[in-house]
Amino acid sequence: MSVAWRLRNPRDWQSLLYLIAYPVLVITLWRGGFSWILYGLLLFLTLGVGVINHNHHHLRLWRGRSPNRLMDFYLTVLQGHPACVFWPAHGRNHHRYKHGENDVARTYRFWRGDTNDTLGWLMHPFEAVPALYPTIFSWLGSLRRHWPGVWAYCMAQYGMWLASWTLALALDPVKGFLYVILPQLHGLHWLLTTNYLQHAHADGSPQGRHGQQLAYARNFEGLVNPLLFNIGLHVAHHEHPRAHWSELTGLHDSEYRARTPNALNEGGLVPYMLRVFVLGLFVPRYRSLSLNAVGQTERRRDCV
């Protein structure tokens, strides 16, 4: 096998398994009829595809340029959105500003302010997309003026995405929507709400710190990490964005769990969501406390 077609990290066989299983499930459902079990698995894999695209943005999956470019188009088709937009929306924005005041999709920016509740979680994608797309359009305009080849590469991804939806609907409008478009929209919604889960009520100050602790993001442990490529170990990822996802467990255990405030170190993702977004609707003590507010109080106290 050519060196170019070798995985950068052998743990990404798990990524390839998800990327193969996803279209197989779509074809199986399309040809064999609806199954709640298979459809549920398909919806789960949409989460995996979003995380794989995120990881591929930070550290390319393959060693060679050609397989990585093919992977960009493959992820575009599977995810239902151009892979290239991860750079302006995520790399140049979110990782640069770390949920601070210049992060255009910061969770406390929108009409209800600094929230961490069910409505905020559900609404965040619908608020973040209009906030992010001016940044994306500006970046694409800059590419067109200064790097037309890269701009054409991104436009080809937009064309591939729209062509895939058009083909699916042309073959069968009902199946195309049910088995292709709706699962992809589900995955994109979760991709954006992940930002809310990881940052809502974290410290959005420019430094995102409480003393010597890193307080701009929430960590999750439990099954979400082996199933979804350590996506829950978010502080370690922000501090080492070029580290392969398989390395985050060691970084989290050795350093970043201790450097994150206890209020932002959670166990499992599902228990957290049940506590904050379900029980918190009815029982105030299960609601989270904003570290933005805590940080502002502490900064005012320091100025006195």
C-alpha cells in the first residue's frame, strides 16, 4: 500500500468502520424498508460522522494529500454539508477565541443571554447558523479574491452536497428525505448543540480562567468517549487541537481534569442532560450555575 493511503493513526480504523457502516445502513433501509433499530443506529452514526469530520479538520485522516481530499468530499456527502466550512466556523473562530467575547457562536450571545437549559440547547443551532454564516461567506469571498483554487475546491463541495440531496429526492422523495436528508439534519443539529453542551455556563471571559483553572469548557467522561472519539474531553482538545483524539484520554487524566473546575467536570453525557435539561425544568437544584456570572462577581470584587 502506498504511504499516502496509510492512516495517520491506526485507531482511525474505528472512524473508517463508522464511515463504511453509514452508507450501508442507508442502502439497507432504502431497499429493505423502515426499521426502528436500524434507523436509531443510523441517527447515532450521524453523530459519529460529525465528530469524524471535526477530527479530520484538526488532523488529517490519511498521510497523503489525494486521499485526504477524497475524504473531504466523502464527508461532505455523508454529513450533508461542505466539510470545508469547519475551518472558518471552528478553527478560525471557536478554537481561536475559546468561547470568549469574540467567538461569534458563543452560547451567551443570543437573545436569552447566558443560559444552560432545554430551550437554549434546542435553539442553539438556529441561533448559531445565522451568526456563523456571515463569517463563512466573508472567508469564501477572501478565498475567491486571493486563493481562487481553494475557493473552487470549496465550491465543488457545495456542489457535491446539493447534488447528493437532489439525487436522493429525485430517486424517491419520501425515502430521500427520510433516509438521507432528515438523518443528516439530525447530525448537523447535534454537531451544533455539542457546542452548547460543552460551553453553556462555562466562563466566557477573555481568558476563560478561574485562578489557575481552565474554565471555558465542560468535560464529559463515560461512554460518549469510546463511542464518539473522545469528544467529551474538550479542555484537553482545546489545549492540544492537533493531538489525535486517541491521545486525549491520557492528557485529560494526567492534567486537564485537575485543571478544570469541578463544576465543569461531568460524568456521563446522558445523566448530565437528564439532570440539567429534564429534572432542571422542575427542580431548581438540578439547574447549572453560570461561571460567567461567578467570574464577573469575582472580577468586580478584585477591583474594589
